[in-house]
Amino acid sequence: MSKVRAVHISPESTKSAVDNGLYPVEISEDEEDAVIFDHRAEAYKIFLEDWKSQCEGNVRPIMHTFFYPVNSMEGATEDKVLELWKEEWGNAGFDTIILSLDDAKKHPDFEEVEKIMIPLYGKTGYNALCFYRWLAMVVSGGGWMSDYDTFPTNFPINEGLDLPNGGDFISFQSYVPALMSGTAEEWNRVSKMVITAIPRIETLPGDERDIISDKNAFYVLHRENNLENHIDFVPFGRGVTDGYLYDSPRQVNCEKMNIGRAVHMSPALAHSAVVYKESRAEGSRIFLNDWRSQCGRPVMHTFFHAISPDTHDLLRLWKDEWTRAGFNPVVLTLDDAKRHPDFEEVETKMALLHGKRDYNALCFYRWLAMAASGGGWMSDYDTFPMNFPIEVALKLPNGGMFTSYQRHIPALMSGSEDEWNRVSKLVIDAIPRIGKKWIKSDMHAFNVLKEEHNTGIIFKQGLPGEIVQPGFVYRKGSPRQVPCKKVVQILAVHMAHATVHASVLDGTYPLEVREDDPNGVERRTEASKVFLDDVRSQCG
């Protein structure tokens, strides 16, 4: 169930469940198929409740947004803001769903609403689209929705799974539709109220009366709020904060950022922000990274570009484990690498060596992505925390000097922005000095720097408390027995392909070796999770 998006309760599957004794509603032998199908809704509800009660630990809440491509903000495309939205909510533990105009068109009232919008804004004007998002949420089954420029901060994940207030409609930034929740019935009820409030916008004070927008229609309901409306409007500043909460340039007001579930990076705020550069996405990313680095939860970055289907599961485990350890996990991508001024030059070199998107080329790009993203901590997405003291991560070790924890293997590294820029250039420049028998990889280029002893890089040598351990830390000859005294000294474990294969050979692989996966690497994610759970259960 953790690997599917939906369940289709077809008549054929219903009949099969009855025949095989798996149908959750008791059916007498003489009942005909038509009678059985009368119970289908009841049976599905039982199955759904069983799934939630038995598998809740594997269920991720869903955050919706509505998006229709538009160009704005000095020519920068808003799809970069959307990508950041997906990344931030994903890192916060949510699955993300992007609703579109096609979803809104499935609502039975769409054509009626469209007739109202066309004289005002045309079919796809910005303010028309804002009304359509309400219809799209109804069709999608309700739940949580945020604007795509609203990002999670202190969001209680349990509320993601169980809607607050019993599913009654809540707007978390007063009448600004930045973050809202409600059941499908509530979304349907309130969407109708928003549409019918359009003629009453002219009663609003000030300039609001001149703009027919969903926000101003919602404002009407806020001003009229009564027992019949039954909408919970959380006051401004309590549920969602307005973005770029700096006290001075690049100094975050942590006290204000500790309030509320999310932060809303609206276009108006972006224009006035001290970190606004080429795009709203870039300014938002800088602020969120400043908040994480200054306000208590350190950031752990990784670089990810899908090379096989199983890597998505491994990335999800990486996020879960670093979050559990007290970090904010941030996933960098090829788009982040492209922001580095040297990207095109490096890409040209990679095309000659490996091809532009080969695995080894991607490994070089991660250095540029980190340099372009402000530096800090980075781990490979197959590297997981063990005994990682959070106070060690809050301030970069060695004064921000570049530090590698698994010698020349880029599994866990830290450094300031300047250091990531400096060392990334050194790594690229070292490629010609890699020995002829070695692959021209970033690891071997990094090893060149290690052997030269003159680069100002700290290569840790595996002292207690600084160890990045390759593979599964089990007692040899004792299946799945964890040596807890050894674990205490380990900072992180690196589950590389080679070390997973080695564990199969030495008998420390925690799963039964199968013929279709003789090296164990196809089930690397599953095996890693088993090991990490063993550590927790045996060592506390």
C-alpha cells in the first residue's frame, strides 16, 4: 500500500475478494452479486479505516496547491517557485499534489463560474484562476491546500494526517487564502460562499472594493463571519507568518519564525526583501536556508537526480532519518547546480568525459549545487545519521573550513559558502591529475587533493565521534546483533553499493539474499531501514 497512489475497488476485484474470503463485510451465501455490490461503499470504508489504523506509520499527509503557468517577477517563471514549494513540503514529510485548470473543470459549477470570470479577466486571467482553485480542491476531495508561495515552518505533522477542528474549514492567514484545510464537504460549502460573495465585494473598505478577487470575496465572508458561515479565520501572524522576517540584512527574527505553521512569500514581500535577486524562488530559498541555519534546526543537504526507480525510496528514507535526527533535510537538484556561474564550463568538461547526465557527471555537479546554495552540511543520499549530536551541526566545525568525514569519499562534508566554492574549483581542476587506471570521478579527484596535502581541506581519519562507517554495523557471526558500544562512536553510516555488496559476502546483510538480487543492492533501501530500526530497538 505504501507504493500506490490509489486503490480501484472495481466490481471484478470486489467479486474476487468475496470469493477468496477477503471481503470485509459479511455476506450470506445466497446473496446475489447485485446485493454484494450494494455493500461496496461500506466495505471500502472499512478497508480504508483498516489501512489507516494498521499502516499509519507509512502514510504521508498530502498538501495540495493550484498552479497555472504564468510569467511574472521581471521575467522569471513561477514554476521555480512551484519547484521550491514541492521540495519544502516534501522535506517536511508531505506528499505534494499540484492541481490544475483541468481539475477545476471537473467541478459541476465550473462553467457557471467561468461565465462570471470571462467578462472580468478572460478565461485564464490570474484572478480568475484564483477562483478556480477552490473548485479544483472540491473535486480533489478536500484536505490541505497552500498557495505555491507558502512554505512549511513549524507544521505539526500529525495535523497533516488528521484535519484539525474535525475537518471544519480553517483559513490560517485570516482571509488570505495562503493555507487552508477542510473536508471535501467543507470545501464545497465554502467555495460556493466565496462565489456568491463576489457582488458584495463593493461593500469592502478602501481599495479592496475595486478588485474582484477570491481574497476579497473571502474578506467579505471574514467581515460577515457568523455562526452560519462557520469558518475559522486564524488571526494574522498566528497561523501563517509573512515572509522575509529579518531584523537586519540576513539576520532572521527567530522568535517570530517560531510562530505559526508556515510562511507566505507573497510577490509584494519579495519586491521589498533584502534577499530578492533574480527571482522570487531564489529569494525564498535564501530566506528559508537562513532561517534553518540561524533558528535551531540545522540543514542537511543532499543532491539528487533520479538514475533508477529505487533511488526515490532511498531518498525518502534519507529525508526521514535526517528529520528524525533533528535536521531539516534539503534536496538539491540539477537546477541548483545550474545557478553556479561555472556550470556551463563544467558541463562542457563532463560531456567529453562522461556525457552531460552520466552518473559521474552528476557527482561533480553536486559540488556546484552546494556552492550555489550557500554551503553548509551535505551528505550523500545513501548516508544516514547514527549518533550525530545536534549541537555539532548547529555551527559549522573548524570555523567553516572544508571538512570531509569519510576521508576522500564525499559521503558527509561541511564547509562555508566560500569554502564550497573554493574546493569545488579544486576538485574540477584535479581531474587531469587522476591516475590513468581510475575513473574520472569526483571521489578520485578528491583523493588527489587528499594525497597532495596542501589544499587546506580537513580529511577526518575516523576518530571516535567522527566516524562515517561504511555498511551495516552488525556483529559478525551474530545475525542482526548491533554492537551498541561501537555505534555510540559513529556519526553516520554510508550504505554505498560496494559496501552493501560486501555485507552480503561477509554475512552482515540483514535480509535474506535472493536469486534475483544476489548483491543485495536492489533492496538497499529496505536493508538500510531494517538496520536503522535494529539500532534504535537494541541501543535506544
